[in-house]
Amino acid sequence: MTTTLILILGALLTFSPAAAAPVEAPPPAPVSSWEWPLQPRPALVRGFAVGPHPWSPGHRGVDLGAAVNQPVIAPAGGTVSFAGVVAGTPVVSIDHGGGLVSSFEPVRTRVRRGEPVAAGAVLGDLLGAGPGSHCLPGVCLHWGVRREGTYVDPLELLGLSRGPAILLPLDPVTAPGAALSVNQGGGSSKSVAHPGKFRAAA
């Protein structure tokens, strides 16, 4: 009888859930291979914000604090798809493949259209405040990224952003010039003036 009980208990312990193989820990989150287009890491002057429609007002990129003539570098490898002037502002764009295109302004370019560039390669030098500048009277680099033609937050590619601020129609009681809260990455935000018609989502 005693021998039978021992055998039964041994069988139960063998098939007990506690005896199952331990569950492996999930692999660590991948680290972004993208780099900042300025070194050292720049201050974020203004974050990314989009409206509810493709034609809505917004800020389709980020503004990074910098100094005149500071080198602008490729955040990832690709091919120069544009190097020229748009509405009086010198712009350089890189096609990274996979539907991703980065654009930088205002930049005095050192590269030509069709030229392959590696991550960290110097694209040109940042120009001072001028027509189309995003940070008058200060100096900054405007960095925009499109994915399949749609603007996305560049900070997402650095693994820093939790998503864009969304601009919504103003409430009837909200006057033009109200402040917008725009995403700066890492969950933080800042207020910027807007001419009206739209407000930032809470």
C-alpha cells in the first residue's frame, strides 16, 4: 500500500505544472538604427503636429536647435533624391528605401541628386535664418519625414516619440491665437502660438 502511494505521488509531481519548463523572457526591444541629423544631440525647439486631414494646418516635422554652418548629417543611409531650392529655401532630401524619405532645410548642400549616402555622412551645412525659416529670429534645422507620402514624426524613427500631437477644430469659445500643445517626444509637450481654426488634442 505504501509503495503504491509513493508511486502515485511521484507520477503527480512529474506531471505537475510546477515541473514544466520555465518560460523564456521576451527579447529586448530593438534599438533604432537611426541617428540625429545634428551632433551633438540637439534641443527640440518645436515638435511634430498634424491635423485631422492631409490638408489641415500643422507642423509636419520637427525643428532642432542648431548653429549657423553646423554640419547636417544623414540619420540613415539612402540616396539623395533632391538637392535644390523650394520656395526660396535650400532643401536636401534622402530616399531611405521602404517608402521613407527625409527632408532637411535650410541646408547648403554638399551632395548631389542620385548620390548614395551612408548614415552619418555630411549632407551640407545649416544656413542662418531666412525666407521660410521655421525658427525666426533664431536658427534651427527643420527635419521632415514621409512614409509612403504621408508625413510622420521623425522622433518615432529614433525610438523617442509616443506619437504625434493631433490638431482638432477649435471650440466655438476658443479664440484665434490659442496655444497648441505639440509633442516633443518622450511624452513631453510645449505650447506654441497658432493663428486659429485648429487646436491641439488633449
